[in-house]
Amino acid sequence: MSDTKTHYRTCNICEAMCGLEIKLQGEDILSIKGDKDDPFSQGHICPKAVALQDFYKDKDRLKTPLRKTADGWQEISWDEAFEEITTRFRDIQQAHGKNAVGTYLGNPNAHNFGNAVTFPGFFKALGSNNRYSSASADQLPHHVASNYMFGAGMLIPIPDIDHTDFMLIIGANPIVSNGSLMTAPGVGKRLKAIQQRGGKVVVIDPRRTETARKSDEHLFIRPETDALLLLAMAHTLFEEGRVRLGHLEHLIEGIDQLEEAVRPYPPERVADACGIEAATIRRLAREMADAPTAVCYSRMGASTQSFGGLCQWLTNVLNLLTGNFDKRGGAMFTQPAFDLVRSTKGKPSSYGRYESRVRKLPFYNGEFPVATLADEILTPGEGQIKAMMTIAGNPVLSSPDGARLGEAFGSLEFMVSVDIYLNETTRYADIILPATTGLEVPHFDVFFNSFAVRNTAKFSEPLFAKAPDQKHDWEILKELALRLTGREDDGLTPEMMLDAGLKHGAYGDQGMSLAKLRENPHGVDLGPLQPCLEQRLQTEDGRIHIAPQLHIDDLDRLETSGILSEGEDPTYPFSMISRRLARSHNTWTQNSHRLVKGKNPCTLQIHSADARKLGLEDGQAALVSSPVGRIELPVEIDDDMFEGVVSVPQGWGHNRKNTGMTVAESQPGVSMNDVTDSQRIDALTGNAAFNGTRVAVQAVDA
Ligand SMILES: Nc1nc2c(c(=O)[nH]1)N[C@H]1C(S)=C(S)[C@@H](COP(=O)(O)OP(=O)(O)OC[C@H]3O[C@@H](n4cnc5c(=O)[nH]c(N)nc54)[C@H](O)[C@@H]3O)O[C@H]1N2
Ligand SMILES: Nc1nc2c(c(=O)[nH]1)N[C@H]1C(S)=C(S)[C@@H](COP(=O)(O)OP(=O)(O)OC[C@H]3O[C@@H](n4cnc5c(=O)[nH]c(N)nc54)[C@H](O)[C@@H]3O)O[C@H]1N2
Ligand code: SF4
Ligand SMILES: [Mo]
């Protein structure tokens, strides 16, 4: 076929950064396949990439700004929309102060470099500290640990999966999620390669996951007890004289305080609470210490829980104590071509600068925890949020007690959403601004290159031109910033800012630039991760703080939480955890027929022994309730669940009224966040504690 074209790009959906090869005839997509010449992903993709064409063509996708009126949604011009938003935001800020306008950023922002480079200017123009994002429903504990241990929240250690001999995976399911804070396309192959070179993979999870099934050893753990396990492993290393700090010894500060802090946690003390035998905990610690190289990697399951801050600190601690930090095969640091880690030396840290008004929660990573957003909107008084802007986020489905957040949005004086759909969150907006997405957007990963298991760089041109009336997210943000400040446009585009960042980055002197990336549409390989922490450390004293006071102090909360002695809760006997599904991404991909066809995947997984006690049969509808709310969903009896624990997919719940996602509404599932509690947080970081939510389960007709 003569007019067949091939386009290369990076998939923007999840963190894996897979290279795509898209064949087209005219405007018609013939195929979407993995790009074998992408130096990083080498041809790997998952089913979601093929659905990029569905999102592009989706008839439900918004293309014109909408205004809510008494007679329903009305299409308006961009100019009208911008004018009304500017006026309303200005008036509200004049009457109630700058912080009266809040913002919420969702996950797709992290996959859009235009947004990343435009946000600083936008936030300056808006001038509000009331910033929230999905980060506090996700990875905030990682940033807090990095800030206090290494001096920069973005300096996150990444498991060197391609060279390790022993990988301990805690609360992550990369076979399904494709990896998180570990950008590793084709992670299945990479895990298998560990085994093929004689290494070992161990998974710690209350569910025998898809990843666990491929590992050498899986250990069930009681939800939220991971900090105890990690403390006991660290205890074992000290007690048995196995601590080896290696090449970082001269940089590590606080080792005595650490030894003191872990002393009260012998494995024998935590074994019952965790559900893992003391001898097994000791063996794990020894295996990690004895392996030529080893890495402990803990993620969502160990982050979105009541002790997420402790877990992420202790994960770094184990990697440091076994001499596996900043070392090939251990936990390493990237040297990305566009570097987000700026020198913070000598500058006051923004961490902990403010406290939230209602619940006094900390301001970390430039924002307050989303678990308290509804409180800030609903609680009257000075500093109350009166208007909101959500940008590529669906917090009504994604935050704890999302239903209450929806009510809070409904009570606002004014709300704006920048989104591609009319959905559970954007339906509360007074104005929705439609952005371009996916195949219409140029792509460069500023965030995920910082979290990748190999240094590479790649820029993708948009495949399809945007329609004359469409706007990119960044154009919307920039226009609002200009109107709010009355400034002239400086003419800077995200591409120019990216180019400047590349030229001034670590590879600038080797000719790195946007032009170079344009010449290499498959991407440029910059090599495996290298030891570099000594140069990249940002702490004031240039040292690694292995025992930050903030984290040490949080051990008191762990001690008094009752987790070590917890008995049965007769009212809410089950512990609910989340899971991800291979064919959906958070809340927004369910409008692709290709992805959601077939049986309803939004099921309650429960062990057969538990189901028997409750008289529940496979496929029967179950009612899951907590003090916050209730959901009904089909039972899936599954002996891959730990007894006493039930699992529900996150990101579902398109069963609300007045949204505009046809396919999603035909197979809506339910939102587990109608049951989760916004008061349940990791008090150290403010991150939402989804996992371990106490629930009751019964047959619907009971
Ligand atoms: N119970 C429970 N809750 C969870 C989790 C869990 O494991 N369990 N996981 C948490 C995690 S890790 C995350 S990251 C959050 C996600 O939480 P959110 O980020 O709030 O949710 P998303 O579904 O990613 O929302 C993306 C929104 O952006 C829109 N969108 C998609 N592409 C674009 C685009 O290109 N431009 C614009 N402007 N909009 C776009 C979509 O329509 C959708 O409204 O959920 C969290 N919530
Ligand atoms: N297909 C698909 N891929 C995705 C996404 C998606 O929605 N769908 N979302 C993307 C996003 S935004 C993110 S942040 C990443 C997340 O990627 P991952 O971190 O891999 O997250 P999950 O797949 O949710 O796996 C978390 C695991 O923790 C376990 N768990 C729950 N509670 C506990 C606990 O208390 N202790 C322990 N040890 N384990 C526990 C769960 O059973 C689950 O297996 O995935 C990304 N990739
Ligand atoms: S694994 Fe993630 S990046 Fe790769 S194709 Fe699937 S959704 Fe896209
Ligand atoms: Mo996430």
C-alpha cells in the first residue's frame, strides 16, 4: 500500500514508556504494535496501547468547552470560557483570599511534559497554596523518605532489576501494573531474567498475585504490617552482625540511632502480627545480606496504607544496610537527560512549610493530602476553599470517601475541570475545558525517565494534528495564567523549555537536544544506571540520613496503633485491599470497547473458607460495607487471597448519573472508594491509607 505511513511514539498511558509502532493509511490506523527498535522497551506493549486509537476516536470525548446551565450543558467558545473563569477566580480570591481557589491534579499530568513545564507558571499566577493531587493517594511516602534521607523528594531510588540477584517485592504487582517508580517495560521478561541468571524473586502480598505466581517464593502478609516485617529484617541484620554499608559508609549519618530504633523488633515479636514465621523473616534478611546483589522494592501496597511513610523509609534502610544502595544490582539513581532534581542546597525545604487548615496535615511535595480536600471545602471559616479546578483527575472515584468529595464539589461556588470526558468528577464543574490527549500530543517523559531502570531519552511528535478549535492542556493552563496576571505571552513553548533542559542537562555536552531526539524517533540509549549518589545527594551536610527524626518518631504511632496485638473486629471482620486490572488504567480507560468487553471484572475476591462461613457462592452479589459507605459487587471465590482479606479493583464505579461515557456506563462496576475512609491516612505523610480498610461482607439478600 503506497500511502501507508509508520509513526513511532511512546505510549502515554502507564509508567512503562513502551515504544509503539503505528501503521496508518491516511487517517486510519492499521495497527499499533511494539517498536522493536525502541532501545528501552524493545517491542514490549500491553493491550492498553492498542486502545489509544479508541480514545482518539471516542465520540464521547469532549471537543468544545461546556458550561453548566439550568437546561443542561451548553457549548461555549474558548474566549467566553476563559473570560468567565478568570473573572470568577479573581472575584473569589478577592473576597476570600488567594487560597480560596484549590487545584487537584490527576495522574495523566505525569505523562504530559507540556503540563509539567507549564505548571510552575500557572501555580504562580494562581497564587494559592491549596494544591492537591493524586500523589497523596499514591507515592507520597516515597517522596517524603527521599526528602528527609537524601535531601530531595524527587531523588527516588530505583531497583536495578536488570542486574540484581535477589529481588524482594513488597506490595507491588508489576506483571499487571507494568511497574511503578520502576519504569521497566517488559517487566515480566526482566523478572524472568533474574531467575535465569540464578537469582531469586520473592513477593510479599496478601494476595497471591500474577507477579507472585511467577516468583520463586510468595509470602502472604497481613495488610499494613509491612513496617513490622521491615523493622524485624533490619533488627536481624544488626543482631546477627550482617550490616555491610559498603562504599557509602563514610556518607551515612545516624546508624546508631537506627540500631537503637530497630532493637525492639525481633522477628519473634512481629511474626504473628504479620502472619509470617520468625524463622522466615530471619531467612529473608540473611538471603538479602548474602546475595551478591539484592534489592528490596516496595510500592503501592506498602505506600497507600497507615504506615506507608515507615515502609518507604525502611525499604531504603534495608538496601543501605545490606550494602545494596547506589550499587549495580541494588537500589540506584537515574541520571535523566531532563533532570527534575534541582539543587536544593541552601534553600529552605518546602516540606512541612504549612499545615492544612482543618486537620493540620503537612504540606509535602508542594501540596496538601487529598484525603483532606473535602474537609477544606466543607468546613466553614477563614481559608475555606470556595472554588476548585481539577486538571486530568477524577478524585470522586480515586480518593478515599470519594462520594463525600463529590458532595463537596457540589457545594462549591465555582468549579472548573480540564478533562477529556464528562465524568463522575467533571460533572460537578461549572465549566469543562476539553484538552487534547494521547495521539494528538507530543510526548516526552520528564517524570518516568527519572524513575526508569535504564537511562534513555525519546521524543515523539503528535500523530494527529489537533482540530483548529482544540487546545492542549498546556495551552489552557498558560492562557489562564496570562489572563490571571495580565502578562504578555513570552512565546515559550514546552518544546523550547524541553530543549533548554536537555541542552543544560547531564548529556548536554554530548550534544543532547530536542533536535537530536527528533533525529532518533526510536529513542536514544544513555546506558545502564551508574553509581552517582555522592554527586546527586542534596542534603545540607552532603550525607545520607539513615534515621530521620521524623521517621524515628513515627515508630511510637506504630507501637501504640494496636497493630502488634490486634484482635478480631466483630463488626468489620475483613480487611479490604485494592487491585489493578490488566485491561484498565485507573478510572478513565473504561470507555474502550476493546478493553472492557466480556465478563464484569469488578469483583470481590475472597478466600473459599471465608466465603463458606458467609454462605457466599461464586458469582453471587455481595454487600461490602464500612462506616463510610457500601458497595455491591459479584463474589469471586479465590484461594489466592489471604484469609480475612478481600480484594476489589480500583478505578471503577461509572454507575453514577449524568456522566457521558457510554461504554463505561454499560459495564460500570462499583467504586471501592465509596467504602474507603478519608480519615484513614498514613499520619506521617498524609497519604491515603486505602489498604487495610476494615469492612463487613454479606450476601446482598441476607
Ligand atoms: N482505593 C484505591 N484508590 C486509588 C488507588 C488504589 O490503588 N486504590 N490508586 C491511586 C492511584 S495510584 C492513583 S495515580 C489515583 C489516580 O487518580 P486520578 O488521577 O484522580 O484518576 P485518573 O483515573 O487517573 O483520572 C484521570 C482523569 O484525567 C482525564 N484525562 C485522561 N487523559 C487526559 C488528558 O490527556 N488531558 C486531560 N486534561 N485529562 C485527561 C480522565 O478523563 C480522568 O478524568 O487513584 C488513586 N486511588
Ligand atoms: N493495568 C494497569 N496498570 C497500571 C494502573 C492501572 O490502573 N492498571 N495504574 C498505574 C498506577 S497509577 C500506579 S501508581 C501503578 C501501581 O503499581 P503497583 O505498585 O504494582 O500497584 P498494584 O498493582 O496496585 O499492586 C499493589 C499490590 O499491593 C498489594 N497489597 C495491598 N495491601 C497490601 C499491604 O498492606 N501489604 C503488602 N505487602 N501488599 C499489599 C495488593 O494485593 C497488590 O498486589 O500501576 C500503574 N499501572
Ligand atoms: S505497559 Fe503501559 S506504557 Fe506499555 S503499552 Fe501498556 S499502557 Fe502503554
Ligand atoms: Mo498511581
